[in-house]
Amino acid sequence: MGRRENKLGILGWLKLRGYTIEKLMYVAQRISGVGITIFLLAHILNVGLVYAITGELWEPPGIIGKTVLVILGIIVVFHTFNGVRLVLAEYGFTVGKPRRAVYPYEMTSLSGWQRLTVYLVLIVFIIILYFWIMVALNLLGW
Amino acid sequence: MKESTKMLLHYITGFLILITGAVHLIANNLVVFNWIKDTLWYPISQGILLAAVLYHAMNGLRVILVELLPGSSSGKVISIILIVVGAIFFIFGLYFLLVLFGGW
Amino acid sequence: MEESEIEKIKFKVFRFNPAVDTSPTWKIYEVEVDRSLTVLDALLKIKEEKDPSLAVRYSCRQAICGSCGMMINGKQRLACFTRVLELNSKVVVVEPLNNYPIIRDLVTDFSDLFKKEKMVKPYIIRDDVEEMRNPTGMYLQEPEELLEYLQFADCIECGLCSSACPTYSTDHLFLTPMILNKAYRFSVDSRDKGLQYRLPIIDSEHGCWRCHFAAACSSVCPKGIDPAKSIQLLKKMVTSVNIFKRMRKKEVQLTLRPHAAESPV
């Protein structure tokens, strides 16, 4: 008699329906982290090789390059602010004190200070996104 | 190195990137602040940025890979590969900084 | 007298018997439910009236034993704790819990979790052997000391948290929220002196640091344990002990009590 392995695998990361916003922020933090790493390695190689071959400092090329940098800016801002929120939560500053579990249960890690920092991150992100898009449209020449 | 040390360093380098990265972006993109690139502190801060961002990125990749490919020895293999990749990029970047700012 | 409304709800139940089937199937049963009927009641009705071959784990039917955890309409829930009509759905999809091997139909295998629970030493560890052998008193705790761990001690070990955890869905070596919660419950207890014995397994590559605060565990916990909170507090404790070499924990005092045999009648 065998058992059927029932692991969701990486699709388990994408199962967001029915869970809280913190799970979405976790997925976004991972994806943005990987995206920034790919850019980082390409950027180091790019600037270094261009300087080694031509002796000139690299400049963001044309409209495609500038668009990539605009998107990168958005991703970096999200990753940074969410990262600060995660450090505060993971060292126990915003998750709240243990309390008696009395029905209907209120999970302090999903409410109170921690949830406030989630909203702060989203609000600040949207504000900076607005200004960044204005600056970016300016740089792109629109 | 214990796991808790590795993660504390991850958060500390994150904070360092926040500061030195902001200096990098401002000094390179806003013409009014271009003078920062001529100061002594700029290459030092860029050296710190290079080390911090490579540690943060490689440790982040290590955490993701260790979760996707768990195994008794896979942790060591993943760590070694990422340390090597990080070291290569660090040496490359450091050489660039020394040539650009040190006049080598 | 008000007649309670009776509705006909379709239950789409995951069926798989590894002794006979090669792949899972879905069977649809129609059950008449009223306001108070729980998903567990409906499943037992199905077993009684329509299909006795359905395998279901259940025991107390009052959300205290932790046996009847399953995926109901895509979310981890206790079947006895979920009223059918509160799901607001004409079709209720019932599947076994994610991330655990399936033994049959809705029954899953929890042996991985129990193996990890043993590794984390879920009991009070003390070193005063003489006092243990010949007790002269009690270790009484102040209300603040009790509150440090009481919430995390209420765990019924239903396994819903670990099923929801995104880390556990890819990393089978992860200690899981249920076990990390237990490790914290004992480590922060003022009567316990055993954190050093648990540290190697907690502060390891697949220990508390593979939690990234997705908080899916807390969002499905049926008893208000908040395992996400206990894991973050565990990280704080582990870092404090390893990096700063100190732990802000009150040590419980021995309250001397005369033995019953020695006290005057």
C-alpha cells in the first residue's frame, strides 16, 4: 500500500486565496529579490566590461534601457520598505505580546502594529511610485 | 557560521545597502549632486555597497535554493557555488573601483 | 416555531484508495443541510446514507482533538468547526490537507511532523536533579510568566498551520510552524532551562530562519495560537542568545512547601 505524496511544491507559494496580505508581500519580496539580483549581476558586468573595453563610464542606453531602470526603481523601493517591515517583525518588535487565546481569536501578528506597518509600506510605496513615475516620464522625455 | 548570524548579517547588509545605495543613485543620476563622486568617501562607500549587496543577494539566493532543493548535503553545495559566484563578482567590482578611483 | 431552512448542497469529495485506484477521483454527493450542520456532520451523513467507503478522521467533533483538518473550499479548516451554510457556496469542495502524504481519501499522514516534534524536545528540561528526585516545594509562576507561553500551549496539533505554510510546501526538512511553536512554548517557559539543547535544531538551515513571515499559519489556526508570532519571538530569542549571549528570561523561583506527611494534621 503506497502513500500519495501531496506536496504543493513551488505552487504552494502562489496559493494566495483565503490567506492574508502578508503572504502576498512575502511572494512579492521573493520575486523582487530575484529580479534585483539578476539586474545587479548584469549591471556589475556591464559597467565593468564597458569601462575595461572603452575606458568610458556606462550610461543608460536609449528608451528601452531607461524603461528597465524605471521598473527596477519600482521593484527596489518595494523590496526596501518591505524589508524594513520584515526586520521589525522578525525580531519581535511589531508582532505583539502573547496573550490568552479567547474566542473570537485576534492574532496580534495579523493586526495591531504589524498590520499598520503593512499599510505604511503600501502607502509609502504608492506615493513614491507616483513621484518615481513622474521623474521617469521626465527622464524618458515624455 | 550559525544560521542566526547569517541572517543578522543579511539584515545589517540590507540596511547598509539602503544608505550606500541611496548615495550611489543620487551621486550618479542627479547632476546637482555629481560633486559627491569627487570626494574621498565616495569610493569607500561604493566598496561597502559592493560587499554588502553581493552578500545580501547571494545569501538571499541561498535561502531560496535551500528551500527549493532541500537535502542533507545540498546546503553545502549551494553555499559553495554562491560564495564562488559572489567572490568573482566582488573581485571584478573591486578591481573596477581601484582602477577608476585609485588610478591603478 | 420557525422552521430552520434546509438547503441542498453538493459536496465534491476527493476520493483515492491507493490499494485499488491509480489516480484520485472526485465524487459528488448531495446533502440536505440546515443552519447548524457542520462539514463533518455532512461527511458522516454521506458515510451513513450514501457511501460507507469514505475514509474520514474525526474524534471529538468539538474542535479540541485536532483530528478532522481538511481543505474545505480551498482553505485549511477543521471539518467539525465549519458550518456548511457559512461557506456561502452551493458546492463544497473537500480535499485532504495540502503538503501531507495521503493515506486514503481525506486521511493524511502526520508522521513527519511527529518525528520533528521529538527532535525538538517538547518537555521541560531542568538540571536540579536532587530537587526533581526529592521535591521540597513547587515552581510557582507569576501571571506574567504564565502569559509568556500560555497562548502557545493551547495548540491542539491539528496540522493546519504547517499545511498552509509556503516554506513547508517546497522544503520537506523545514521544522514547520506547529513544531517551532512547540519549541518556543517550552524554551520561553520560566521553568525550562533547555534552550541550549534545542538550539542546534532550531538555529539550523531548516529551522526557524526558513520562516519569512508569510503568516499563512496564523491565518488558518482554529485555536488562536498565532504560530507566526511565536516563531518571530523564537527568532528574537535565538539571536539574543547566540549573538549577544544573553536571554531576558525570568527564572522561576522554588516555593518551599512542607511535605504532606510532615505537616501537622
